[in-house]
Amino acid sequence: QQQVKQSPQSLIVQKGGISIINCAYENTAFDYFPWYQQFPGKGPALLIAIRPDVSEKKEGRFTISFNKSAKQFSLHIMDSQPGDSATYFCAASRYSSNTGKLIFGQGTTLQVKP
Amino acid sequence: KAGVTQTPRYLIKTRGQQVTLSCSPISGHRSVSWYQQTPGQGLQFLFEYFSETQRNKGNFPGRFSGRQFSNSRSEMNVSTLELGDSALYLCASSLDPTVNSPLHFGNGTRLTVT
């Protein structure tokens, strides 16, 4: 009930292509879904987040798509650039519980080839 | 504004010893959370503090403990170290858990237990 499953584990995309990372959750009480980006030697940094009242949220080249009935959400990186090469983590929590506790997916290592 | 500061950056300890890690949150942030990151288990929540009180605790043995001081700075302690405690320990701060403000992570303390 507490798991967040993320796929793929690794991803190689050509520069200019679209990177897609998928996550699925089990606990229907989750209602806050952030994505974090982590570069080697650095801590994760918040990229974009969504709540279930919308099906899509876009910030620049990054878009989250959310499917409440399927309990799935995904990150799309449009026009992927070599600087996007990093590890991406999806996460989930209960917004209403006012907590910093996040349940993270296992992570996806993205490599964007020039 | 300075980010989340964690000290030390690297630590090597021997099995059976204890260790204390330190975290200084972003100025004005009053909530601090700790996470353990390993290749096998990913990012796992350890505990969360707000106003010097532990609000949440993850599924870790009692050897893992923490505290928060009146200036919001936090420390975590691991006693009787085991080889499996080798990990990157990440601290994250947020303004106030009551508004579920985004977590800002530090760059972590890399603990190696030999």
C-alpha cells in the first residue's frame, strides 16, 4: 500500500527527443505527486509536482500527466537536452496530512545523447 | 539564500561505532526531514521534525535517532553501526509542514561503514 513503482530503471534518449518516465502507486490516499531530479554528488531537487484535481501540468519542457483511475502518473521531458542527464525520482504523499514524508520510486537514470 | 547544509560530507566509521550527522536548514525553514539513499532501497524516509518535535518516523530500527534544536538545526545519530548502514544520508527542509511546502534537499553525508 505504501509503494511507488517507477519505470524504466534507465533510459537513453537522443538530443531533441522525448523522455518518458512512468510511475504507479497503490495507496489511494496519496494526493500529492512531485518529481525530483538528482545530479551526481547533489541532493534531489524538486522539478514539478501535481495534485489529482488536474490531469496534466506543464512547466517549460517538463509535463506531468496524471491518471487517477489507473493510479499512474508520468513525466514527459520534451526536446531532451544533454543537461537533462540525471536521475529522476517520482514520489507520493498525503497532502492533507501536512507532512514532509515522501514515498519515492526507485529512480530512473536518464542519459541524453548529443 | 544559502541552501540546506549538511556536515560532514563524507564519513568513514567502523562497525559498532556510533555517528552523528548534522543539518542546517534554509533560513526560515522550520521543518526538517531525513532520508537514507542506497542503490538497493532507493530513498527511504527516516524521520521528520518540526518545532523540536518528531512528527513522523519511518521503518528504521531504534539505532537511528534524531533531534531538532530551537534554531531548527537538526542532527541524526546512528548507534552500533552495521555494514548495511552505509548510505547517503539526506536532509531536507521546508518552510512549515502545515502547508506541505516543497522539500529542499541538501547534498547529503556519505557514510561508509567498514
